[in-house]
Amino acid sequence: MAPYAAAEMTIQESLDAGIGPRAMIRTAVQNSLRTSLFDGIAATIRTKMRPLNGVVAWYGQHEAHRVAICDALWRCGVARASASDHATVDIQATLATSTGWWWPFDDVCVLAERPIAIHTEPTPAGLHGERRLHHPDRRAVEFVDGTGVHVVHGTVVPDWVIDDPSPEKIARERNVEVRRTAIERIGWDTYIDAAGLRLVDQSPDPGNPGGALQLYSTPPEWRTNEKILLAVNGSRERDGHRRRYGLQIPGWISTAVDAAGWTYGLRGADYAGLLRRT
């Protein structure tokens, strides 16, 4: 079985499927840490930096996945290493636990401070402890000098989304994910009233009993003829509630059921026949 299959399985499922220990360790240790630290936190910090053209940045603590895979393979007896290999990894481990990003040059090494706080939540559908940045009220990454980055459920957002969201600022925002996060921040009902969205059509959700579908025209300030479909998630969040969310829909769609069907690549009549969606 291909090693990639382990990414879709728990450790027990991988064992039952006969996947080798090397593939399981790589998935559960290296890949999960890379997702959480390198792809998540390091990439987020980079959004606040000027481009570093021609400069290689070593990511310090965010390189922990490289150290961890070596340590795990050696501890489990899956791989062997020389004394020189152990010494090199020990140096990397010391850097990962002592500093943030660092830049080595011939005669000097520049070391950056580590964040003083990082706030995360479990990544949806993560099977190996993956986490993503999130804090609803403060910066998800904070540095000692007061700088940081706001991140909501993995989406990097400008400070105004958390500190002062408004229909006017939302209308000027071109990034769909940032706009959606800002709307959810103030609440869909409040936003609909404040922005003057016009209800085009509404219907019970055939694929989500008890839920409703509402189709709205977009505000003129958005400069698009697209519409917004407001729906309720078919599955519950970790705290038990069902999230209300909005999706941008082509302007030629005129009914809420047709809009819901379009998001699944179905005609409205076909979507209406669903027993349950997720």
C-alpha cells in the first residue's frame, strides 16, 4: 500500500492495513508537525515580512519537523545514524528550542526572537494532532515588541476584522475569506441589515432538515452581480452548534435551492432529492 495512504488513517488503521513503521512515523510525526509549524505558523509570520529575495531563512523552532523525524526513526529502530548525524541533529534541536528564525553568514549569525504567545485550535479532520492558528479576540501570534498576526480559524486577517469590523470596510475588502471572516465576526443578521442586502429567495434546506437556505443580492459596493447563499452547516462544530455561513453564487441563479445545488455541481432539482448533505 502506498505510504500516502497513512495520511488518511489513524495509527491503528495504518497498523491494521499493514503500512510500514517508516511511513506511519513520517505521517504522524514529520508531516503533522510540518502542517502545524512550518505551513501554518512560519507561513503566517512571513506574511508580515518584506520579501527576502536571495536570502535563505532558517526557521528555527518551525524546523522542528526535521528534527523530530530523525529522532523518531532512531528511537523506533527504523533507521540508524552515525555519531556525526546525532551531533548535527542535536545542534538543530538546540536551535529549534532556543530561537526563532535565524540567518547564518560567514562572520555573523542573526537570530530572531521567538513569539511570546501562539494560539491554536485542532485542524478539522486532522488525524495526527495537526493544529492551525486561531484566536477570536486577540492576535494568534504575538511578539514581545507588540507586533503579531490576527488569524481566525487558519485565515490571516487584517487587524480591523477583529478590532473594528464594519459593513463599509467589508465592502472594500477584495479577499473573499477575509470578507467572510469579518461578516461572521459581526454576525450575519447584523450585517444583512446594516449592508442593506436584499432577500431574493428562501427555502427549507432539502439536504439539511431544520436548516434554511436564503439567497441575497450583493451590495452595490461589491461591484459584482454575484449573489450570497446563506446556509447552515450540516455537521456540528466542536461546541455542538451548527455554523451559519455564506457562499458567493453566480448572479444568474435565481432560487436558493438552485444555488445550493450549484455548490455541489448539481441542478436544484437533484439537490432537492438529497436525503442528507454534510
